[in-house]
Amino acid sequence: MTTESRDGAATPADAAGGADASRLARLRRRLRGKRRRDSRGSAEISVAIVGASLVAGLAFGQGLSRTVVDITDGLTWISDDPSGEIIQVNPATGRPEKRLAVGAPGEDLEVSQADGRLFVTNRTTGEVFSVDLASVLVSGQRRVASGGATDLLLHDGSAFLVDRSTSSISRIDPSTTDAIGERWVATEGLADATIDGQGRVWAIDEVGRLVELRWSDAERRFVTESEEDVDYAGDGSVLVGHDRGVTVFGPDAGIVVQVGTGDDVVGDAPSLVGSLLAPASAPDDLAPVASPDTGTLVIVGAGELREVDLTTIDCGKPGRPAVHRDLVYVPCDGAGRIVVLDGSGRRASADIPVPGERDAELVVDDGNLIVNVPGSQAGLVVRPDGRISDLTRYDDRVTPTRLAGSRTPPTPQQVRDIADADRPDPADLPDPPATTPPTGATTPPSNGTPPTGASAPTAPTAPTVPTSPPTGGPTVPPVGPPSTVPPGGGGTPPPSDPGTPGTPGNPTNPTEPPPSEQPAELQAPTAVTATLEGTTAVVTWQHAGPAATGFDITVVGSDSIYTRSGPADRSARLTIPVGQPAQFVVTAVDGDRRAASAPSATVTASTRPGTPGGLSGSVGTGPHTAGIVPATASWQAAPDNGSPVTGYRVVFTGGNPQTTQTQDLPADARTASWAVPCADTGGEECDAGRTTVRVSALNAQGEGDAADAVIGESVASAPRLPAAGNQHVTGESGGNLTYEGIGDVTLTLAPAADWAAFTGTCTYTADSESGTIPCGETSLTLTYSDGYQWVNCDTGTNRNVTRNRSIVFTADNGRTSVQSQVYTFTTTQTALCQGQQIP
């Protein structure tokens, strides 16, 4: 095992290589969604992991805000919470270029920059602004949950909004910030989400379910690419995106899992406890995460998983690390310095002092590491070659301007929501004015005479309607239900309001107090509607007031609250079980008071059909001359998933030669048939090869996942043999050998058509040689070397020696063979006389 001493050197524990090797072998395992650990050694801190790859995407996760930039214009935007500003700095000159006032001093700001756009999130007020960097004007704005519940994921011109308060992820227009298509919801609660360099969104829920999502522009929704159960992960898990895949850091039981990188692994990190801080992006072979609760940094890289105890170097509260120059930079919050480590967790250079009195934020952009110190006059730039230069954050010559531009206008419903949210509850209004008889100073401005009271001492008398516009009194319109606000937003209240200031409550009996004002009856929501977006029900309603503190949305027949919305909300998005009809009731809530609406219309969530079950089939047989054989398939009905199945799509692939046929069949079909081509291979039966079938169901939502089956598979058969006994040779030339018995014979060949087309192996066998020959070859030369021949010339013997030659051709298909007709011919050689000297 490897531990870190105060100076970063390895302790003698490194010598225990044999023991650690077995642990490494135990921990180097593929992620299969099963439990991988029965126990965890507290001292075990090193495991083998994957090789290097550079990250190209942007990743955001939970925890403290992370500033991310990915644009190559030589300029970097940084946030400054103490002033409520964002600052554009030029790392090349070390000077500020622009200052924009975004929020009030002290508000929590986050900037994200990519593809020519700047996104500013005010976590204190719950606002997101999209800024066109060319004009530095706001092009879009939206409300989000305040605090740390929302993040932005950016990749290649696309933007995704992560909202942990609703456990959802939405695609948004980068310019207007409007939502696009159907959002994805984690039913078990969303722990974290990120995006990798391929544009895949990764999300992990609070029970450790890791999902890989791909946005489909055609379907305007997320498509699930993969799902894994990550044991020991939970609601505190943090994701770090890579060029491909992610690393999961789980503090619940100290787990590190890398998925989708091509070498999925799992390891133990016992020191991961509490809230974790991870960088916005990191290579998959150098992924760091900080655990401030334990003063530990965990690095996945250099073939190992290192747990570095930073408390031994007086860095007891590490901040969010960053990767730059293949090194890990770690701010030491409260200590005024930055520690620089290599992939093995050892110190790679001297510590970097942080200018000012505040903690540093690290921003990587254009090959530079920007050390941003909010509230300080100065910062630092760590350049690609490691040189460190000063950065001026504030310059009196750069004056701040207010962030401005064209923002997305609110809808009429949003205007009504804001009005309802801003209107106070009547119970919170001040008591009616004292009922002292009016004096001249308080006489109504209409005629200077108090109105005549009624005979009943407890009932207020309606005020006299003024005959002329008022010349005095308050200029702010009275607060109350919408029906009591004058159209012009001011002036004298309607005569039905006896408690308006300036009108005596009971002038005929000034010594008796007026009756207590009862709070207005809480109104039930009206116009409740439910519409479907895939498996999401969008419930909308209206509410006339008085203002409620919130709204409960329940399903008819259920005693539990389905979800709760805020006082300004007039809509909610709910993921409901597929195929189950649902009606929704919206209840206005104000303390102990409740007012329920009438039920909405019934809706039934639906999605694409499920996979057909019980798929099977077979392929028939036939004689080698049949040409085709029948194939059949059968299946069971697919789940309709809330929308009736309208048909089945059957795809047959197979035969010899391979062909594909698609059949669209009606909803009641459970079988299909197809004529499979088969080849004449010379055996007793034709060869149909490998045959597969795929069956998928269709409904109004689209085509569901297909069932697959292999219904026929035969070993590759031999080609059909040509006819035997045919003569290949039609002529010859040569054959006169030298004294040495050397010479050639060239045969003219004319194989029959079935021989010429044969795809098996053809050979020849002659008395002098043998070999392989193309089955359609038209010429063959045979070479002879018989040596010298001698005869007794005294007796007048003929000195010409003639030899009979022959050749035969064979066709072989791997199972059997046939031969051609044998062809015979002769060669002639002149012999030498006995005792004759060799010429």
C-alpha cells in the first residue's frame, strides 16, 4: 500500500508489493451491477485502473458552485460574489477587460462559458441568464430553484438543465433558455448528473442507479443507452465526466467506480466521507475528488487509486481540485495556498500562495489555470509551461455596467402567478384604522362630511361615494383580492371596502370597536387540466386567491400527496405509472386550511410497446434442387404500455445467399412465414445457412424494443461437385526433351462449364508432378527432367527414347471429390551411345 508523508514521499509501505498485488487483482473487476465488496480494508488505498484519455466535454455536479469555461478566445469570465459582478479577464495581459453587475453584493454567482455563450446562474435568487458573448447582452432568462439544486451541462452547442429539486433533466434552448421536448425524471431522486465528451448525459439517483442518456432530436426526448446499479452509491455521489464515460465517487461507503471508458473498474476509497468536491472535467486517468470532511484527496490515475492525507501537510480543508499540465492543483481553504500533486499523489512543485485573504477558485481555460480569488484585488495565472504570473481582477479604469438585453417575456399565466405570489394573505394585513370620529384633517376629500352611520352599532356604514377625484390621501393602491384593485392601480377604493384608510369604520358609535375581520375563505383551484408528454403528466390549474402557501397534487383514489408545488406555481409535471388511468386533484393549502379542486379529466400515460415474448421459429428442409425452404416464427403479445398495439414488425434475415425481408402485420398477428433461399451444394439437402428473426410491436408512441431469435443455423455446406469423366485437355505442344532429358509440355485445357464455375478446390496429377490449379484454367505447362539416357549404338539401335505420359484433374468440395477423364501423351529424348562422351 502507499501512504503520504508530510513532504509527499512514499512510506516504506510501498515495499509490500506482493500483498498489494493480490489486492489489485481482487479489485480489478468489471462493473456488472452486482455487489462487489463484502468488506473493505481501511488501509487499502491503491487499485489498478484505466489508461489515459483527454476529456473534451463539460461536467457539472452537486456541491459548491463550479466555474467552467470551454472557449478559445483568449479571454476568461470569472465570478465575484462579494460585489455581485462577473469579470472578463485577459490572461495574456493579466488585466480585466469588462465588469458586469449581475446580482446584489454577496449573492452566489456561477458562470459557465461555451460555444460563444455565457451562462450566469444566480443561485441566491434562482435565475439563469444566457448572454451572447458577441454583444454581451442577455438573450434569455429563466427561473430555477434557488440554492445549489440546479446545474447546467453544456456540450457542442447543446445545453441541459439539471434540477435536483424536481429530480429532472431538461434540454433547453441555449439562446432563450426555453425547455425543449420531454424532460427526464429520476423517480428515486437525483443525486448528480454530468456530461461526457461524446455528449452523453450521465445521471445517478439516490439509490445508486447510474443511467446513460442520449438526447434524440428526432424524438425530442432522452433515450436510455445503458443502466447500471452501482453498489454503495447513494444521494451523496458525485460524477466526473471524461472523454468517454464517467467516474462515480460515492461517499456513503467510500466507493469509486469508472464506467463507459472502455475499461470499467471499481475500487475502495474509505476516506471519501461527507460532501465531495470534484472538478468540472478531468481525464479518465487523472480524476481527482476532495473530501473536506476528512482532509483527503483521492486521485484515480497513474494506474492507481491514491488516497492522499492532506492534513499531514497542513491542508485540512481541501477545496475543489483542478487538473492542469497533467498535475492536480488543490486549494487549501483557510490556509492561503494551493498544493500541486502528480498522479501518484506526491508533491510536484512548491505550493502556490493565494493572494488576498479569501479562498481561491480554480478555472481552466485556453491552456491556462486561472486562480480566482473573489473579493480580492489580484489573482494568478498558471501558464501551460508552469510559469505563474499575476492577474489584476479590479482596475478603476474598467467600470462595471449592468447586465442587460432582451429577455424572454413572461407569459400571461406567469404574470398571474407572480401577482398571486406577491399578493399578501388578508390575515397578514394590518388591523382596520381606529374608529375615532373624523376631524377636519381626516375628512374624506370628496365633500368634507363624514358619512351617515347605520342604526346597528356593530355594522359599518358604507362610505359615501366621492363625487370628484381625490386630491389627497395615499397614492399606493390598496392591497387585497384582485377584484378590489382599481384598474388604474390607485385612487379611492370601491365603496364595498369599509376598511379602507380615510373612511371611518363606525362614526355613529366611536367608542365601540368594529368587529374583527374574518380571513377570506380559501378558494379551491379551478380549471384543472392534465395532458400527457410521454409518461409525464402536465397538470395545470388556476387559483383566484387568497394566496395559498402551496398546492398539493394528488391522484384520485390515493391517500398520499403525489407532489407539492410552491405558491406561485400553476403547473406541475408528474411521472405516472405507464398504463394506469389517473385523475388529478389540486388542493390549495394555507396552514390548516385546505380547498380541493374538482378532478381533472382521466389520462393514461403511455410509451412505446414492450418486447414481445416467447419468440421461436424454425427453418424447413428440402432436396438440394429445391431453391427455397419455408421459415416460420411465432411470438406472444407485447405489453402495450398504455397505448394499444397497432401492429407487429417482423424482420427475417438468412438463407443462402443471405437476404432480408420485413413484414408489417396486424395487431392480432402471432405468427409469420417466409420463403428462405437455399443453395444447391451437392449434398442431399440444400443449405439455408443461418436464419434469424426480429419481432417488435408498434403503437401510437412508436416502435418498441425487438425480440431476437436464431431459428435456423447450418454448418457451411460444400459446393456442388461438377460432373465426373469429362476430358479437360484438347491438345498439347512441346515434348521433345534435350540430351539431358529436360523439356516442357504445354497442354491446352477446355474444362466443362460446371468445372469452370466450381468454387471448391481443383488439382492435377501428372506422372512428373502435381499441384493446385484454377478450376477454369485453360493452359498448363508440365516440366520434365529425366536425365541422360544411353543405348548400344553398335547394333544399330534407335537412339530416340519415347515415354508415355498421363494427367488427370480432380475437383474436391471438402466432403468428396470427382475426377476428369485421364489424358495421355508422350515425350521424346535422344539417347547417348554407350561410352560416348557427354556433350
